[in-house]
Amino acid sequence: MSHKVIILGSGCAGCTAAVYAARANLQPLLIEGTQPGGQLTITSDVENYPGFPKGILGPELMVLMKEQAVRFGTEVLQGDVTKVDLSKRPFKIWVGDQVYEGETLIISTGASAMWLGLESEKKLWGKGVSACATCDAFFFKNQHVVVVGGGDTAMEEATFLAKFASKVTIIHRRDTFRASKIMQKRAMDDPKIKFVLDSAIEEVMDLAQGKVTGVKLKNLKTGQKSDLACDGLFIAIGHKPNTALFKGQLELDAKGYIVTKKQPSMATDIPGVFACGDVQDSIYRQAVTAAGTGCAAAIDAERFLTHHAS
């Protein structure tokens, strides 16, 4: 089965790429992946996406994006890609035993937040547990929030949250931080930010209330356990790009993100392969920036096909 454009991933980047590719009459194939709709499907309220002054639920936004892509002629395939061959065009994409061929490929497989691995954390995701301060800080005005982590991400998230919250507590497993000195100083100099070191979160409360009311802590040096009341928990231990399929075939950076050429191009090091959204963006990680790069990738693919007709 041969296609002009195959898009891997159906989050904001993938759906936007599909809209633009379909409107260019490229009849794209969109392979949804293991999490159809991407990270927004596990996000409750989205209030910073342009065009929705009253906000919109994350899953609802993704349903609308998919409908828009389909309306213009996108073919949507439910399934997960198990293997790719990018050695030559047309590129080969496996979904189970079925092979699909694409003259161009747009990769929008996203990135996944790294979690603590707690059942309570999972069940309270979107109900006070978040992995994006830029997305959700607004909901915690004048409240006490906890940030877990010790790297630059944690310090940056805490500093941003302090603009809204009444108090921010950073919890870290060790007594030293991996964060750069300048990021540490910025957090330590903020009077709203406090620190609890040598400690790990064992449980997020309160499942019975269906919202975050606090966390159960264990001091890893003394073994002492305690409860810390809070209104929100931000996990800031990093993100992992979904690029395992492409290792050894595409250029990845030290963190595993796909390397794209300098703007304004979403091209990878393989001609005809483009990447957009969080799979190549470790900095912004916003729905609107993902959509923007999805648009760019589709336009890049269209121009590539114009100049490299089979």
C-alpha cells in the first residue's frame, strides 16, 4: 500500500500535519499510535489554545482535530507502528504484519512524561497531578503546590509556579541537585519556594476525594514517614521522546529527541523524513507549538514531493 505521505502519531502535531497534507491533496495516511490523540487526551482543561476563550477539554480538542483532518481526506489507521525501514524511498512502515509504503514520512510520535510509578499518581492525573507548569499553573493561584525533581526542569517549573501559587515545595530524593547552579540559585532565592530533601513520595492523596490533598513522604536517610498537605503535584523528572523505533536510522540528540535542521525546516537527516511536535521539541512542549511544527512539516513534505517526484 503506497502513500504520498504517512504520518506517525495523532496528537496536535500529527493531526495538524494531516489537515495541511490533506488540503494539499496528498491523501495522507495517519497512523494513530498507542495513545490516539496524544498527551492532550489525558489533560482535562485546556485554556491556552487559541480560539477557545472558555477553554476546552483536551480529549474534545483532539476529537475535533481528528474530525477536521478526516474531513479533508485523511485516512486514519488505528494501530501502533512496530518497525520502520528508512534506508530508501519509499519508506516502509509496519503495523503488525501489514506493510505500508510512503514517499514521505512525518514523525509526530511525541514524548512521554516520566512518572514516579505510583497508582495514586496515575489515578489523580489531571485532578491535581500534572507534568506541565506552563499548561496548568493558572489553576493553582494562591495554593500550595509540590514539585518533585532535582534537575533544571524541576527548578524551572517551581520558579514558574511561584508566580501563581502561594507556596511551592520542591521534593528531591537526594541532598544535592543535578540542576545548573544558576537555576538552583533562582529557585533558592525565591521566598515562595521551600525544599524537602532526601525524601521520596510514596503516595498521592486523596483518591477518596478524587483530587490532590497532599502527599505521603519517606525520608530516605532516616526512614521517617510524614504527610505534607498540598493542592497540586507537578512531576518534573523529565520527558522521554518516543523515538525507540528510529534509533540507528535517524539522527537523535543526547536526550533521544529527533534532530531537525535549523528553522524554518522540520527536515531530518534523511531526505523525505520530517519530524514535528514533542518528538523533536524538548523546550516548549505546548499544544500550539506542536500544531505549528505539524503545519510546517506538512508544507515541507509537499514541497519535497514537488521536487522529488517518483
